Amino acid sequence: MKTLVWVEHDGQAVKDATLSAVTAAAKLGEVHLLVAGENVGGVAEAAAKIAGVDKVHVADGAPFAHALAENVAPLVADLMDSHDAFVAPATTTGKNIAPRVAALLDVMQLSDILSVEGPDTFTRPIYAGNAIATVKTADKKLVVTVRGTAFEKAAAEGGSGTIEAVGGGADAGVSSFVGAEIAQSSRPELTSAKIIVSGGRALGSSDEFHKLIDPLADKLGAGVGASRAAVDAGYAPNDYQVGQTGKIVAPEVYVAVGISGAIQHLAGMKDSKVIVAINKDEDAPIFQVADLGLVGDLFKVVPELTEKL
């Protein structure tokens, strides 16, 4: 069984989400990668070094410069003539491309898988992660998105895949790249951070959010996250959001400050290795999943904790 994996990259390096997708794809059989973009020779060389990769297909051209799904999906659909499955990380880009590929192939998509139980059988979360469904498909071609936190990352070095250029892929002309506003931060990116400190609506304002959360995160060398309620209230930017409608994370340590633990938030972080909750409400749902809980006024507890670290 040949599996084609979409390589998530920023034009310079392969992103960690790809490594998890490679691990999942390896359970299906032979692993091929697709690197699409403009001037991505360096990315292709890095992708070829990923452990377990047999071949890297490179589509280098202007239509793929910004990974517009309308241009990439037809390319993937063409390559599926010689592959049995298409696997993409369940990132914003992966979830944009995969459904279009499934539609072009006229197959059902298997979304956000947690494990590979067989060549046609997978598990995936339902009801915001409160239940795990085992699904089996009868489609001859598979289109799968992978939850990165559910699979170990493949080694970025040690592989020796061959690199092969692929042609085709004109601009579909139905979408265009206008611009990107990318947040820059010296802190670790949420999906790859080993420690995350997240703040909730209880912080009360943007000033208090940054006044309390940022110093604690700096002391721990952590990434900064937020609940949807905090983001909606304007305390933190959208890219901080953790949860069902935000980023799915599974760090070594997750510190939840002033977060009640709504089911949508828990769906995005409950796979964390150690969960620390700070909340003045001892009945808050977050304490049901927390490994360590501290009941108290966060405006007193957090500065004291920061000071003692």
C-alpha cells in the first residue's frame, strides 16, 4: 500500500505536524511525501531525510507558492492514480486540502484519526473527544487527516528517500493569495511547546492576562495559550486559542489559569501529560482532568508562584 503524505512547511523547513503524519502513514505501508511550493528544494531535501520515507514528490512552481487548496487538490488527485491513500496533518492547511481531494476522488474523508487499526480501519474522536469511534471504510482510495498529538513524531534525520519532480498543476484561477499577518513570538509555538500556560476569562482583561500569564510562561520557558472565552473577550490573539475550535495540544505540562474547563477547551488539551489547574471554583470541571489542582484567587496565587520559580 502506497501512502502520499502532504508535507506541511513554511517554505524553509518541515513542520512538526508532518512528522506525526509520517508515523501514521507508515502504519499503512510505503510512505511517499508531497512537497508543493515555490523554491522548495531545501524543504524537499529535508523531507527526504525523515526516517521511514521512501520517496519525495516535489511540485515546485508559482501556483503552489501559498498552498492554495484549489491549486494543490487537483495535483494530489492526479498523484493518487499511483497511491492508495492520502494523509495530511489535521492542521488548518491540511483540513483545507483534504476535503477537496476526497471530493475529486469521490470518496469519504476519514478525519482527525487517533490510531490506525488496520488498512481500512481507524479510530477518531466524536462528541468533542468524549467518545472514540472505530470507523471502517470500503473506499478503494483513502483520504485521511491525522491528529498530530496522537502519534509520535518520526525522526527528522536518518532517512534516505529519493526526490522526484512532478509536473502539472496550473493555477485554477478561483482563488488568490492576498496577504498574511503572521504573529511573531520568541516563545515556543503552541503545537510543539513542551510546556504551555493558558489563561481564561477569569483574568478579566487583556492587561491582566499579559501581566500574570506572560511572566509565568517566561519563567517556565513555555508557550502561551488561551481559552476561547478569553480570545473572544479580546484578552489574547486568535492564534493563542486552545480547544476544539482552536489548536489541539499535548505538552508535557499544561497549566490552566482561570479556565473553568468547558468541554470544548478540554477537547484540545486533555491529552497533556500533566495538567495543572488554578481556579477559585473548587467545582470547576477542569479539576476533573487535572493532575494537580490549586483552589485559590489566581490574582494572588499566580504572582506568588511566578516569584518562587
